[in-house]
Amino acid sequence: MTKITSPTRTQRKAQATRTAIIEHAERFILEHGAMALTLEIVAERADVAVQTIYNRIGGRSALLMAVAEKAFEENKAYMDAAYRTAGTPLERLEVAARGYFRFAMERPTAFRLLADPPNDLEALSRVSELVRHQNSKMEAAIADGIADGSIDAGVDAHLAALSLWAAANGILSLAWRADSTPVDTHAMERLWMQWMTIAIKGLQPA
């Protein structure tokens, strides 16, 4: 039997430092944008040496990637749980929509980073991977609905999944977009439910 060893104090401290660096970078990106991010600024905010960032994470590109990866994993946890729920295709889509709303409300930083990812090739690639991963599950649910007749046969499953994802991000971004009046959580929930009703009805056969 393999013995599982607990992390040492040094390892726990190193992980805590890495987490803190990523969180400080995450907050800075939301405040000032990824283009303004430098290792020096993050080092100052996290109260560590620049070399510590290199040791724990890597250079600037690696740091941006780590920020995107954190958001990726948080979103994946919500959505994978939602899509594991049993039910009809339309019920699965409703559960997924509710899961995405919870993710955006409970993890607003991660949502914003995925909706407006850092302008870095690797980070963008990772976010694109997440979009494909989640949209493929939505596409599969829509395809199942087309097959059993609960969704209009004239619907293109791929395009429908892509348009629903884009519309969802647009609605949820009203909570923080600078060019709009911020929508509070209660109003956002009502808006989201209204959109879900319209979207589900729009998928069903006439």
C-alpha cells in the first residue's frame, strides 16, 4: 500500500506564496488590464521579490497563463457538475444555465477574466479551450433534444450553443461593464431568468 505523505511546511509555504501571487495579478488585471501588468508591480503587491515570481510561476506570460488557468478550473468545476445532472435535454440546458449564473455571481473575478481574457497567446488559447469544452456539452444537449423532438429540428446545434454562450456573457457582463449602468444581483437574477425563458422557448418546436 502506497503511503500518502503530507506536504512539508516549506512546500505549503511555497504553494501559499504562489497562490497569493496569482491572486494579486488577477486583481491587478481587473483594475488596470493585462497590458499594464508587470512582474515588478505584482511583486510589490504580493510583497515578494521578482525572482520569487520566476521561481514559483515563471515569467510574465506564465503568470498570465496561471491567472487564466485559475479562472478555467473554477468555471469547469461549476459547469461539469451542472452537466452531470440527469434530465431531458432542455432540463440539462436549464441546469447548465443556472450553474453558469451561479459561477458568474459567486466567482465574479474568474468570470470577468474568462469573458475578457488577458491578451496573451497562451492565456487566450486556454480560455478558447474552455469555451470549446463547455460549448461542446451544450451542443450535445441541443443535439439530443433535436433527436428526441423536444428541440426544433431546424436548429443548428453548434451555432445555437455558440450564440447562447455569447448572449449569456453579454447579459452577465452588465454587472460590471463600464459603459452601462451596473445591474445589482437581484435585478440580474430576474434578467437571467427572463433570458432563460426566452432561450428555452426559442429552442422548442413551433
